[in-house]
Amino acid sequence: MDNPQQETGQIEQREEHVSRDPGMQMDFADVAKAIGARLISFQGASSSINTVCSSVCIDSRQVVPGAFFVALVGTIQDGHRYVGAAFAAGAIAAMVARSCFEDPTLDLVYQAREARGLLLVVEDTLRGLQQAAAYYLTQFPGLLRIGITGSSGKTTTKEITASIISKEQPVIMNQGNLNSETGLPLSVFMVRPQHRVGIFEMGMNRVGEIGELAQILKPHIALITNIGSAHIGILGSKQAIAQEKKGIFSAFSGNEQALIPEDEPYRDFLAEGIKGRVCFYGPRSFEELEDLHDRGLEGIDLKWEGKPVHCRLSGKHNIRNLVSALAIVREVPVSSKAIREGLESVQPLFGRSEILRGSVTVIQDCYNANPESMQEAIAFCDRLDWQGRRIYVIGSMLELGSASLEAHAGLGRALAASKADWICFFGSETQDAAAALEQVRIAQGQALGFSYTDRFSCLSQMLTNQIQPGDLVLLKGSRACGLERLTDVVLAVHAARAGYENV
């Protein structure tokens, strides 16, 4: 794999590291000047210095003719080993690190000369990629740039926002979770002259990353969804998480808009010292918004300016995401008609509160997990008016560091108080949840059934033996658990795929 920056084994966001849309004008001489790179061209390559670039990518296997390949250096792989392959696949230019350029064993000059390609030589290729993306954005001064970060809800808020704004203006946004130190720059290179609004989520896996991403995007409108426990294993405390997320405002110069949840415990800290306008948002912030309520599996109902609206997303957490999106689009602004149509047309995302109905109903909420989102998923299922059994399949919560034991123990206690009829724990970290649940069960004389395994084959068999028609099955765990694989188990046991409806 040619994306060494992502191979840590603990990252929940899975990214496709290439922007494929053709038609990107790229003047490599100007790019080199802007980022302080040394530009090396060879006979026959001069015509490619100012050209249409088909894509920017960091994986040589994704190179198409006309691509710009950036060789990243990571802990496992070194992209410089694949520069020759990138040129052979049709790349017109490659960004390389000076230390590797000077390494005679790599022979990068020979590879570029043979392909009549360009070389941009920089000190650090990750930094070079980010600087090139920031420069690329300056070519679009009319683009309204929107940034979204937070411990959870980023992607759904982005999707709702885009669904609304795109009813009236051409929108560009990150695809999937291209939101990291490499993903955001690649997303930026997808901007085209026809776009009027860019909506970009920002994620993090290390200290200082949000601030770096803000320097690339320089958002006009920046929103924080919440401060939770996701990545507490990296940052150590919620205070540190709030400090990191606050970095989204660090590129403000005075006229930008900061949007902060009105009920966020860290709201005053997040608002302090911002060089721009601050707005606290929440359900009470909108005079136009009425009768907002969660209808369980049926979605969310509301009235906007007196007219009824139905959104297919489910759960109180999606009410928060919906309100976050409304806070953004009010600043754009867009019409009431676009708001109503956008909310009604937004679709559930893969692994994020997807509801699959059949003889067994599956809630597939397994794209990520932290203590807050676990509690929300359990509460959502408990609130449902459900006549059958409730089976909760709970996977490990990762990236919690030293907080993992107590977080999982708290999860076990919450599950003991839930309406679950059976609980399947999966992953070594959930042993602490199972132990806590067992303590409560013994102390209170409960008959709640549960099982534990760290082998997926055993988990699959447990679920196969347990489920019955009429059951509600919750799949909730960190992305690395891959609990979505169990959906096929349910389908195979009780119905053909055609019998399921994604609501």
C-alpha cells in the first residue's frame, strides 16, 4: 500500500486516497514557487509544466494518465519506492522528498527522465501536499469554504448541509471520510471552477492536526459539532480534545463565522479568543423551527416556517446533526424551500444508524464508537416501542487509551440497565464491559443473557443461533470491529436481501 501515513492499525476512518475528477488546471512552476519546491523537468516535459492534471494521488495503484503523484513516507511503506510505477502508469509529475531525491539507490532522476515527467523536490512530502492544496484553493476566491469538526457527527452534518445547499448552488465536499492530514488536501484538489460552496469535514489522529487542516482550508464558516471522548486515548482528556477541535478557528482573520453548540460544556472555552464572529446554536436558535421530535425507526419530524418536513435519519443524535446543518445553511444563506427539500432528500449513510427492515430488523450503527455514541445507540433502541426481543451486538471502543477500562465498565453497567434481551460482546476490550454487566446481574439477580468472544466466526455463530423473526438487532462498535459483516448473517438466516428495505 502506498499510503504509509494511514497504516497505524488503529485508524477508524477508511479513506480512498485519490481524486479522480479530470480537468484540474495545474501550473507546476507556480506550485513549486508557492511551496518552495525545486522543479526539475527534462527534455519533452516542458509542455507539462502548465497543463490539465487528471488527479492528485498518493497510491501508485490509483494513478491514471495525467496524474500528479505525491510520494509519502510512513512507518511501513515509502511512496518513493513507487515513483517509477506511478510514471509508468501515466503520471506527469511526482513530488518527492529531498533526502530521497539524493538517494542514488532510488534513482528518481532516471525514472522521471525516462517518463519525461516532472519532479517537485521538497523537504517533506506530506507538508508539500498540504501546501500545494492550500495554494490550489487560492485559485478559487469565490468559493465559500465551510469547515466541520467535532468528536462525532461530522460526516452526517456535512451530508445534510450539502443536501440542502446543493438544491441551489454547486457544492463540493469530502467524499466519504477524506478528512485527515492527507484526505483533506486530496479533497481540496477536487474543487473546480463551477463550484460555489465547499463543505469539508476535518478529522484528527494526532495533536495539532485540526490546526494544520484549518491552515489549508481557511474556512469562512467553521462549526464544531460536540466535544466527546473519541480519541481521548491520543489526547488524554476532554479539555485537550476541546483545545484540539478549537484549532478549526485558528486560521480566522476577523470576518469569519464560528458556530459552537449552545449546550456544549466547553462552549465558553471554545469561544474564547476567536478572531471572528461567534454564534451559539441549538434547537432554540431558530424561530423557524417547530415541533422537532424523534419518531424512532420512522425518522425525524419537524416544521420549518410552519410547513411539515420529514427527515429519514433516526435518533436524537441525528437531531443534533440536523440542527448543526441548519446553523451552517442559515449563514450561507439558502431558501426555506431548499432547507425543506434538502432535509427530506438526505439518506442514511453506510454504518451510521442505517435501519434494515425485514423479519429481523437490523440497526447498523458500526462506523465508529465512543462512550457517548454507545449510550445514544442503546437509549435509541430502548426507547423504541418494540414488541419482539432486543439483541445488542457490542464491539470494542478503540482509541480510548487509559480511559478504556472504565469506559467499557460503564458501558457494561449501562447495558445491564437497558432493555436488551441478549447482548453479544465482541473484542478484547469488551471483556471489561461483560465483567461489569455480570457484577450488576449477580447483585440484582437479573436473568439477562450475554456472551463474549474475540473471534468473528464465533460471534457469527452466536448470532445465528440466537436471532428469531421479530427481533431487533443493534450492531454497534468501532469501525475496526467490522460488525457490518453480521448483516449478511442475519440476511442469510431469515430473508433474501430483496426482502429488506433500507429506511
